[in-house]
Amino acid sequence: MYLCRQTIDINNMKKSWPRHYTLYHKKYVAPCINMALKVFSFMADVAALCIFVGAILEFGFDLSEELVNELNLVYFWAWNMFLIERVSHLLLTKRGRRKTAYNFLGWTINGLLTLTLIPIFIEFFAIDDSIGVMRILGNRTFHLLVLFLISVIELSDAVITSLGKKSNPALMMAVSFMFIILVGSGVLLMPRCVQPEVHLSWIDSLFTATSAVCVTGLTTIDVPSTFTCLGQLVVMLLIQVGGLGVMTITSFFALFFMGNTSIYNQMQVQDMVSSKSLASLWSTLLNIFGFTAFLELAGAVGIFLNIHDTIGLDVRHELFFSVFHSVSAFCNAGFSNYQEGVGAHVLMTGHCWLYVILALLIILGGIGYPVLVNLKGAVLKHVKVVWKWIRGQHYASLSIPNLFDLNTKIVLRTTAVLIVLGTVLIAYFEWDNTFGGMRIHEKLVQAFFNAVSPRTAGFISVNLNSMCIQSVFIYTILMWIGGASQSTAGGVKVNAFAVAILNIRSILRGTTRVEFAGRELSTDSIRRANAAVITSIIVLAFFVFFVTLSDPQLPLKAIVFECVSAFGTVGSSLGITSEMHDTSKILIVLLMFIGRVGVVTLAQGLLKQYKNQNYKLPQDNITIS
């Protein structure tokens, strides 16, 4: 009996041991492990920032050998932090979660980091390192590229993870733009970015960085004569980051290389990039980057073929000219790295196709990624139908109904109306004025280009001061309207403008709903469109008033034009940008920032958001006539 009881007690202890160990692990061990992982992740984020700072110092300044050695110590510390952080996650994370901590590309990055260990073992064990691959693995540039790539991924993951803290996405987007602007303004001040014997003030650097990130194009300085090739490359990268959107880029890197983003993170990213569902989030990001890369590459090739051996540049500078202007046009930035821009000299050499290519890039960048995705889907469906028809699977009609959603129809029709109307009006007013002396086809191309450029690229091919007041007014209206939502363009957006016009039409007709293309527009869309239109007018009036106080000597027409150009992220000017006082420059900087982020989006990020109430108040009417 005693042995039986002892055997039962031992069996009970064996059964209760896993349960006691699990409770002990959850209460004491797991919190320590989680805390350690958070500390390692934080140190890896700090290391990533150090890598960025080191890269900026190395590329922007002429460093002494002593400083380079100190930077190498910083890189070595950052390398250790990355190793500790990644090894700790692999060892201490639960097996089920370990598989989702990194996707295939994330494991590839871990493999590259592991390869950087090989030269250390070779040196420690005195192994022959004359093999060619060892020279690559032991190369300092290879190590820095790996560290820089890991730094980008770490910081992107940190940004996306911060969305899980229930932060406001609108505010996060505004802060990310502000951060890139400040970093860009500092980078542009580096000695290697500025031409020798050129003094660049911080205000002018901030103005240029803001104009680039906000894809505006307004400058207080001459870009090619102020910045070196490295500085112009920095400007182009700022334009690209601003055109794609900071949060879009970080979301792409985080989702591309990491697999541990939460559902809440993905929902926040889904709202930022206007993805229809979480299942299509990844395809939406790929479409954004795919369209950008393909269209900018095609535009660069077209520009190069048009300007080769015609504008006095060697092949290397022609390639950079082509890429710079393709990126600037697609992102609707309006920057030019050519000494005379794309104005008189380029026009005089007969480059009509250059203006057509730039105009097409501006249009494609300005209609928005959702529209481009919809167009791609429509084209693919038509290709499939035609292919089946060719193979003998005949159909009564090759037309496919309901290919385009309501947003695409509104954007395309409104854009077409604005371009055609703008082209006709500008050609009518400037035919014998600014376009005088040109051939007929050049006049038509210039009318088309100057109807597209204000929405919202800002490339200037003719002297705006020589235009008649009617053309300047048309320019101002086109700049205020801008491009489409979720695009690289600015302005009040054609979506909001079209919905506001449709709302006015329904009120004048006495109908109770707003209709377009057989669909009824939602109340939320109408409210947001009206809010965007009204707030844009209020903001513009506010800034115009204060710029007149800061620079009362400047003509009101030029100030209004400048403010609308800044708000619409256009970049066109009547020549007063460099003449402004520093206070006015700061006001224009703020206006460019507001115009790029969006006045409604910025207001939602700054103001407290209230959930829909579950009660209704009594309704009453206001006398409006």
C-alpha cells in the first residue's frame, strides 16, 4: 500500500511538473525574455540611426583618417548590435512565432549579415584569403551596404510597429514628411553637395528640401549652379521619397523584408495606400513601386533619345538629365538640373517631343495610383478577351462592362476636361503673344504643355511674366485644382473639385442626391470634398494676407500666384521667390508642407477625433438663399 501511494505521488508530480513550469515560465521567465528582446530591438534601432549618420558624414564631408577610424568603430558596434538583435530573436522567440518573424527576403538579409562573419574567422584561423569571393566579403563597401540595408529595414519596421501604439496615421504621415525635410535640409548643406565658393543659407536649404519633398519645385536658388552632382542627386532622391510618400516606402520595406507586422499595422497601412482589402495590400504596394519604376524608366529612355547630342552635354550628363527630369515630371515636382531649365534654349532646338513626354509623365503621375491600377486591370481584361477571340472563342462583343470604378471615371473625365479646356484657352490667349514666332505645331505643343504643367508639375517653358492676365488666371485655377487623390500631385484634387461641382449641380436642380455615371455619391465623400474646397480657400487667404504683411512691396498678383503655386505643390512663379523676406519664405515652406500632406489630413492629425455618437439631435433649418 505504501509503495502504491508513493508511485501515485510520483506520477502526480510528473503530471503537475509541466503545468508548474509553464506557470513559472509565464510569470518570471517570459517577461524577462520580452524585456531583453525589446532592449535589443531598441539598441538595433539606435545602431541603424548611427549607420545613417555615418553614411551622411562619409559622403558629405572630407574626413580625416582619424575620423574614419572612429566611424569604423561605430560601424563595428552597430554590426554587433544587429547580430545580437537577430540572434536573440532566433533563439529566444517561440518556435511558432519564429517562422513569422522574417519572410524569405528577411532570411536572405540575415544570410548577408552572416556572410560578414566569414572574414573574421578567416583572419582568426589564418586561412588563405586570396580567393576572389573573399575579397568581396572582406570589402568595406560590401559591409557598409549590408549594414545600410539592414538599417533601412530596422527603421522601417520601427515606424510600422509604432502604428501599433494606436497612433494617428495622419499625424504619423505629417511627422514623417517633416522628419525627411529636416534631414534633407541638413544633407544639402554638406560641403560635397554645394558648389565651391557658393554660400547656401539654412533657410534656402530648408526651402529647397521642403520644395523637393513636397514635390513643389519652387526654389530661392538656381539648382545646377548651387549644387554639385551629389547635391542634385540628393534633390532627386528627396523628390522620389516625397512623390511616393514616406509611409508608403517604409511600409514597403517593413512588409517586404519582415513578416511579423500585426493586423492593426496592416490596417493602418491599408488606409494610407487606399488598398481595398488586407489581402490586396501587398499587391497595392507592389503596383505603386512597379508603376513608378516602369514609367520613370520609360520616360528617362524617351527623354534621352530625344536630347542625345543636341543640348551640349556629354553622355553621362545626358543620362543624369534624363533620369532627373523623368523623376521630377512623374512626381510632379518641376525641378530641373539644366542651367536654363526646359525653357527657351531647349525649345529653340526643336524638342517638341521632350515636352510631350514630360506632359505624359505629369498626367500619369497626377491621376493617382488607384486609377493606374484600375487602368492596368482594364487593359489586361481586354487583352485576355482579344486573345480568346483570336484563338477562336468568339464573343458577340469585345466590350466589357463595368471595367472602371466611379473614382476612375471622375478622375479621367475631369482631367480630360481640364486639359482640353486649358489647352484651348491658353492657345487662344497666347497664340500671338508668348507663342509668337513659333511654328503651328510648336504653339499647339506649348499650349498643351502649359495646360498640363500647372497640374501640378510647374515646369516653365515660356516666360510667365509675358503672359496676359487671362492666362495667368487660368494658370492659377489649374494650380489650385491640382491632380488626383493618392497621386504625386497636389492641389485641392480633381476628385474633391468634381464632387463639389456635382453637389452644386444637384442643389441647383433641386435633387436630394448627388449622382454620377449611374452611381450615387456617398455622404462622406461629399462632406470631405466640400471641406477640402472650403479649407483650401481659407488657408490660402490666411497665407496671402500674412505674406503681404511680410513683403508689402511685392505685387498682390505675384503673391497670390506664389501662394497658390506653393499650396498646389506646383513650383511655378512670377519671379518673386528669391526676393522674399525670410519670414515669407518660412510661410511658403509651411504652405508647401500643408499642400503636400493635405489640409484635411493635417487637421485630422492635429485635432482630436470623435467617434460617431449613438444618439441624434433634433434637426432644424438655416435660412440660406
